[in-house]
Amino acid sequence: MVLLTLMALVVIGVVRLRNLFAVVILSSAYSFLMASVLIVLDAVDVAMTEAAVGAGVSTVLMLAALYLTKVEEAAPRHTPLLPMFVAVVIGAALVYGSVDMPNFGDAFTPVNTHVGSGYLVRSIPETGVDNVVSSVLASYRGYDTLGETVVVFTAGIGVLLLLRRNKRSRSKD
Amino acid sequence: MSEPLDEILNVVVGNFNQWITIFLMVAGLYVVVARGNMVKKLVGLSIFQTSVYLLYISPGKILGGTPPIITDGVEVYSNPLPHVLILTAIVVGVATLALGLGLVVRINEAYGTIEEEEIFDQGSDE
């Protein structure tokens, strides 16, 4: 609960600050906080990935982008009243809906009684893998992972193409 | 403790994760809509995205459960399925972030700015 509150505070900082360098570093701290929360929520594999990818790779990418662009954000010209209003209305609607959701940590919710528990029972006899997350990732949902690698590959090609054209147009000038 | 206070406390503790998730989501949305700076927009987008991780992972937690690695002497495990889905989402998220930042760098080359408003101004001058 403390960690979650801390995360909310960091996000307020991200929204208010105008120096992009500080924003990027804060979002890195935010990712580490998220990783700690995920450990508390028993998602150890996800926490490791979030710490490595969210706090590590994303931050490096953002800093690289900042190095190639500008560090200071311009002052907003419009009053942010309309977006604020939209955000508050959506938030209120979601909070109203969340009261009907099952309580935190309940074992007998629909989420926890269908396939999830089935994987826990079937993992050892069917695949022999102790870590259920990796057995589901690689065996039962291998196609998801294949699709994921396709997305990453496409994004890599996209970035390469974007930055390559860059160089060519520069040499023309 | 008195009855109604107990009930309110129950609701707050039971839903606190979801409320924080909603707050993060709404804050991300606000940053994406209200800020003109494109790097800031991408940071907002990734905050929105991480709030979804929380949305998926927190219902999978079972109080008294352990991480879903089968061990002797442990009976209760948290739900592994959301973990798998979110692992995929994190990796895809960083890929899209890289693509977005590539576009921002490209826009900066072409227009000399990463502020939305300034780009609109340049368009109206022509």
C-alpha cells in the first residue's frame, strides 16, 4: 500500500515537472517501484522483466531521444481544463465500477478459478516445468510469444528505417 | 471498532489497488491529451501502459499465496496466467516506445521542434 501511494506521488511529479530529463529519471524510479509492487503481488518473473526493460532499456531509449532533441518542455498555451475534466469524469466512472469488483486477494474470484488454476495443476504432469509462468509462456501459449517476437522484430525494422532515412537526407543537405 | 467504519475500511483495503490503477491510468491519459511535448506524451503513454500491468496482476494475487513455482509443501499459488500475459505486454510496450521515440527524433529533424503547437504554427505559415 505504501509502495502504491509512493507510485502515485511519483506520477504527480511526472505530470507537473517541465524538465524532460527529470521526467525521464522519475519514470525510471516509477518503473523500479512498479517492479517492487509486482514482487509483493507474487509476480516475480514480471518484476524482473519490468526492472530490466521498464527501468533499464526504456530509460536508455528516452535519454538517447532527449540527447537528439530538446530537454526543456515549452509552457502549455491552452488551459488544461477540458482534458482535466475528461480525466476526472473517466476516473470517477471507473472508481464507481471498481466498488463492485471482488476484493483484493480473494481466491474464489472468476479470474482465479478457471484456466489459471488449471495450468497450476497440469504444468508438472504435462510439461515437467516447475515454474508455471515459463511453462505457460513457452508451451501452452507459445504462439503468443511468437507473435510478440514478430512485433518486436517489426518495431526494430521500423526504427532502423526511420533513423536510416534520417542519415540519407542529412547527406543530401 | 464500530460496524459502519469497519465496512468502509473493508471497501478501501479491498479496492485500494484498483483505485491506484485507475489514478495512474487517468494521469497517463491526462498527460497524453494535455501536453504538447512529444517525449512527455510518450512518458504518459507508458504510465498508462504500466497501469494496465497493475490492473492484470492484482486480481491474480491470492492472499497467503506464493509465486507460481511448484515446490513441495506449498499449497496456494498466485494465478500464473496474468503474469504471462503481462510479460508479453512489457516487451511489446518497449518495442512500441522505441518506435515512437524514433518517430519523435525524425520529427525533430524535419521541423526542428518536438512541440505539437509549434509544428501546427509552421503548417499555418505556409
